[in-house]
Amino acid sequence: MSNLVGIDLGTTYSAIAHLDATGRPVMLVNSQGDNITPSVVLFDDQGNVIVGKTAQRVYGEDSKCFGRFKRVMGEEKEYEAFGEKYNATSLSSFVLKKLKDDAQTQIGEISEAVVTIPANYGNKAREATLAAANASGLSIKYIINEPTAAALYYAYSSGEELNGTYAIYDLGGGTFDISIIEIKGSDIEVINTDGVTLLGGDDFDEKLIEIVRSKWKDQVGEDLEPEDFTKNDAEEQKKILSEKEKTSIKIATTKGRHKIEISRAEFEDAISTLIAKSEMTCENAIDEANLSITDINEVILVGGSTRMPCIQSSVEKIFKKVPKSVGNPDEAVALGAALYVAYKADPAKLNPLQKQALSKVNIAEVTAKFFGTIILSYDDHHQKNLLKNDSLIRKGDKIPCSVTKEYQTAHDNQTAINCRVTESNIEESDPDYVHTMWEGALDLPEGRPSGQKVEVTFSYHVNQTMKCTFLDVESGRKAEIDLTAGNSNIHTDIDIDDFKVE
Amino acid sequence: MGFFNDIVDAFLGPPDWPESSRKQSEAFQVQAVRDYDNNDGNFKIQIKGALSVSYASNLECAINFFDKSSDDPILSLYEQTTEDDTRVFLHSVDLGIVKENQYFPDWVDLTSFVKEIMLPPRSGSKVIEVRAYLYSSDNPISFEGGYIDSKDKCISYAINTFTTKFEDKGYRDQSEHRDLARVATVPIAMAMAMADGSLDKSEGLVIKKWIANTLDTYISEDKQNEMKKQLNEALDSSYKAFLRLPKNFKVSENIDSTIDAFNLVASNTDKFIALELCLDVLAADGFADETELNLVKELSTKLDLDYDEVQKMKDKTLISIDAKLSSSDSTSDEALIGLDMNLNKEDSLAFIKKEFRKWNGRLNSLQARNERDNAQRMLDALARLKKKHGS
């Protein structure tokens, strides 16, 4: 039997789960015996890379200790320790390696893995996550959106047969996702997904730090040094405020020992604009799915930040119903990913009990983005031809899907077309607001008048790859490209050193 | 694409016709007639008479139009019926192989077209000349500015007139009005620069650059000098007019006559050009002040511009500002986002939600760090507005 694992690579905590021999998704503990591992990496002066709880203890105090790097996945931000430079991809690969190594001591060699990502991730961040997974030595065939994984676990773990429309509200340490799913018995269909890339517990911690610093200045008359009230301290106080109406923080510095009191109401007011973002995202997700609040049967909470009372109140206010949790909100995504990796695996790799368990789920997937191309189009307002993004595949189209659109060459004797494949979270006509996934030229025969037909076909396949073809109809010349379109089946030999920035 | 339909399918005269059907061949002729089979705005071009070939040739017939009173060519708004290098109307129809002494004994339809694609020099009722040129496709004629490169290549030539009325401005009207509109743009840009009470150097430089670029569009040196004088005068007088106003003046209360003058001569395109300049002036100092943002909104209303298009242009400006969106904390989120304060609560929240969706969707597509930061600031502003209007 193969060892298949699902990994929730989180902003503040990560987790790994697998499908056990009886077909149940179960968490795999780390070397400290915990189900979740802090996504924090410490480089010590002995040349060791320390990941997890030990590193977390000095996060915010030691300049060689890094966390929250998932928030800049795929970006150019650099982290430096002992002369070496790292980025979010390389740091994430250390976290994934720790999860993998700890899991392998329990279940043996891991043969396949799925890593989860925020639904709102752009292609660069998705590719960077895949690169990190491959660099850690994991064999990754698929990645899955975090709320989809949570929905899968919810559908699986519910004791009764589900029938209706559900909202998965996933507020973690760094990102917020909302997914609207339809479940009919074993059939799960993701209707719509939306999210905010920079919204999570880490932002709430920052607000708490702001309050503390402000009160400190009022009391002491000087600025509070960052190491005197760290992110770890803020997270701890935030948890207290989820349990109590008030917290009393004792801070000792060279300026003396002072007590700062913060009420829950005070904290909630400070984070209310952040919560407003999640509320608007929920409303938009429902609108885009052409549903109303009353169409949502249940709201499921996922992610550690959903433990905060004000989050639960906000969800109740938006959806007009009391939200539910599915098991431990920190673990649902990893458990769902474990189900997904088995669901996608070769059935020959599963035992009869595992196959039986997976018969409870059947996922109909949809595209998470708009995919289009750039064309020249006459603009009535400015009375000239302007570049415009034209969508072929729409967000929420059921996979597999294929769309062909016909365009024309713009000029006489046009000898090439600049072919571009774009992605965007919303339908965008402005090329400045879309991400170009691929760009290349298609050479055309000389000496032809304008108006030559060019057929563009985007085919999004079940294995989450997208084939794009630009065909000059008259000559038969074409440009073809296979793209990963997010959920990739890329296999590359990657060395961790490749991700250190020179 | 069918603005121009070629419809030659008529029979030719001798030598293959029976003797009884022969008519005396006439000279080559052309005429434009209303196409009553289709819309009233359509014309048919017809030809008849001798084709004057001395041996079997593959003939083509080109047509173009001139305004009789000014002898200016008619331009085409449709790219496929223009000369290669100009916008002057030109359309050629392949007549096929024509034998010696063959002719069209009766009027035959050569082609039909929609009048809306014709751009005359001036508006109003006009006598239009239709000119037809017969030539061999083995020895084609080249056209430039409505005129042929060689009379020797033209086998036959015909000319006729018809009268029609053009409602929209002609290209000479547009050109003259465009010059006036450019001059009238400067005081509007000055108003934008003075919206915060003073003209910054960076703002002045933006207007100067715009004037220089505008002058580059004029080929004639005389015209360039004339426009330079007018644009500089407009710059000077509009600035001094603001200086004469009492301190704490409100630009919005002193701009109506400027806009009225501009609206008299400006086309929709001129209006967007003016707004684009105003947005460049707004962004010149790296900040977007509330008075400037409100003025953009006011301008879009008074210029009767499409609000969605204005928002798109404003978004582009705001996202590219290097420093920060607002120079002072007093700039309201409403002004930044463009929220109409007259909207009721429900409509306000709907607008805020729509804008949030837009900026949140764009965030991951933006490449430059300052653009992402600015998009994030817009999201923060929208979240504050949601809190303010939602409670």
C-alpha cells in the first residue's frame, strides 16, 4: 500500500495527514507529538535549520528566525541569515521537509502528496508552492484550494447524507477564503471561490501590537521596542481575548514594569475593518454564484482564527445563521487534503477499505480563475484601437471545458501574432490588471490582407492542465502551449540551493 | 464585415451578344443612386458605357469621392475602404476579364455602401463628386490623397455628382474645433493644478509637456507657432485668473465658464484627452488630494463623460502614484474611492462592495510593489467605508 499524504502549508501553522489503512483521514504528529507545526524557520550559528515550535519561541526576537513567509509566496522578498539569502519558496521547503521527515518516521516512505493553497493565490504563488514541495523531496501531483479540501473533509465526516449549498469560511493565519459548494450525497461541486490574500490571524496580531504600543507610549512616554512585545506575545494575548473579556499584559523593560489592559471590545474595534473585508468577500462570493444568503444551508468554519468570537458573530451576521465547525478548525484542511490525494491516486494504490471510504466523495471541480488572451479592439470612448483582455474560460466553468473564439489579423501583410495567455480573478478587459501566464509569437505568411481568421482554443483538462492553441486558419500554422493553470502536474528535479537568492 | 458590398454581376455588351440586343456604346459613365432596397442611408454606385479596352484584359474599377465645393477628398471611417497610406476613401471592384469593344449597355450596380462610413470635410448638405477609374489589374493605379499617380494607367475615367447631407462634423470642422479644444483644455488642467490652492512645479511641468506633445502633432511650422502662442496664452491667462481670486477660493465654483467654453468645441475624444491631462496633473506631485479627486468627479459630470470609463482612468492614475494615495489624512475615503455622497445606504454599500471586488481581484495581477501597495490601500479604504456605511 502506498503512503499518500495531504499537507496544509499554513501561514502560521502547517499540518500533515494521511488516509489510514481503514480509510480514515488522520493527522500525523510531528517529532514533538503535536498535530500542527509552526511555520517558522530558524537558522542557528551551528548551521542547523530548525523548524517548528523551537523556532517559534524566538520568532520576532532572533533576526535569523523567519515566519509568515507564505504571505509573500512567489514574490521577490528576501530573507538573510549568515550571509545566505532565502525566499518564501526556500523557507517553505524547509517546513515541508520537516513535515515529511516527521511523518515518514511514522508511516514510512511517502509516495505521493497533495499540498493545499489559498483559493485566491495567483499563478506565481501556486508555482512557487509547487517548487517548494518538490524541493523538499515530496512527489507532488496536485495542489488543491484550502476551502475545497475543507469541504471535502466536511462532506466525508458528516454523519448524515448532505444535500444542499454550503459555505466554507476559512480564516487562517495569513489568508481568508470563502467557498460556496453544493453537496448532493457523494457529489461535491465547488460553485464559487473567493478570498483575500492578506487577511488572517497575523493581521489581528499586528493590530493588537499597535494597541499595546499606543498604550505603552501613553503610559511610559516612549516607544516600545519590538522585542518587548513580539508577535508570539500578541498571538497569546489574542487567544486570551477569545476566552475572556479583558486581558492584562505585563511588560518589563529597562524602563520598568508596566501593566497594559486591553478589552475584547477594544481589540474587536481595532480589527473591525479587517473583518469588513471578509464580509464583503463573502457577499461577493454569494453574488457571483447567483445565490442569496437564504440559499446557504450551513456555514462551516475552518482555520484557527475562526475561534475568535467576533469572527463567529460576523459570520452569523452575514449568513444569518449560526456557523458550525468541523472537528478541529486547524486540522480540517490537512484532513481534506489527505482525502483528496487518495481520491486522485491510482485506485490500485488503495486497499478495499480506503476505496470504500472514498466512494463517499465525488468532486466536480471548476476553474478558479478567468483565462483569456490579449486582442486589439476599437475603443469607442478614445476612438482608437486599444489592447484589451478577452476572456475565453470563465471562473467557475466546470472542468473539463474547452472554448474556441475567432479573431482576425489587424493589418495588411501582418507577419506575426503576439499570442498571450492571461489569468485574472475577476473578468477584466484591461491588460494592466491581468497576469500574463505565457507569451509567444506565431509567425504568419507574408502578403495577406488584414482580416485573416485566427482561432484561439483554450482547453482545461481534468488533470488541471490547460492547452492553448492559436491557429491561423488559412495557413494552418499554429502555436500550442501546455500550461499548469494552477493545479499542476509539473515534475522537475529541484535542488533547494536553487531557491537561495545570489 | 459588410459596409461595402460589391454587386457587379451584370451582363456585358458585344461582342458575344446577339445583333438585336446591341446598343450603340456610350462613353464610360458613373452615378450614385439611393439604394431603396436597403436602408435610406445606403447608396449604390452604378456604371455603364464603353470600357475601352483594345484587347482582353482583367479590369478593375476604383471609386473615390470629393466634396465639389472645396475639392477636398472624402475620407473613410472604415479601414478596408481607404487608400493604403491615408484615410482617403478608395474602393476597387474586380470586373473580371473584359474583351475588346465590350461595354455596359445599361446602368449596372458596381457596389453599394453605407453613407455613415464617409467623412466629408464639413458637415451640412453637400454636392459630392463620385469618381470612377478603370484600369487593368496588370497595371494597377496608385492613389494618394484621392489622386492617381499616372493618367497613363487609367483606361477610362468618369465623374458625376450627387447631393447628400452630413449631420456630423466634417474632418475640417473637427480639425478646427480640435485646435480650439486643445487651447480650452489648458485652463481645465490649470484648474486641476490649482485645486489645492497653488500651482506646484511638478504640475506645471506636466502641462508644459502636454503642450509640447500637442504641438508635435502639427506638421506645418506656421500652424505650430500659431498653436504655441495660443496654448501659452491660455496657460498664462488661466493661471493669472486664479491668482486674482480671493484666498481660499474653491476651484469648483470658478470653473463652469471654462467648461462651458470647452464643451462648445470639444468632441468626446477631446474630453477624454482633457481628463487624461487632468489626471496626470493630479498625479504629478505623487499625491491625490481630496479637492483634486472631487474635481475629477465634477469634471466627468460636467463634461458628460461615461462614468465607468472615468473610473477606469482614475484607477490607473491612483494605482501608479509613487508616493502615497493621499498627502493628508484629511482626504476622505469617499473621495478616494469616488463614492457619491448622495447615494442612499443600500446603494452606497453596493458600490463599496463592487469596488472591493474589483480591487481585491486585481491585487494578485499587479506586478509592481507600489501598485500592489496602492491596491491594498484602496482595499483598506473600502473596508473603512464598509464599516462606516454598514453600521
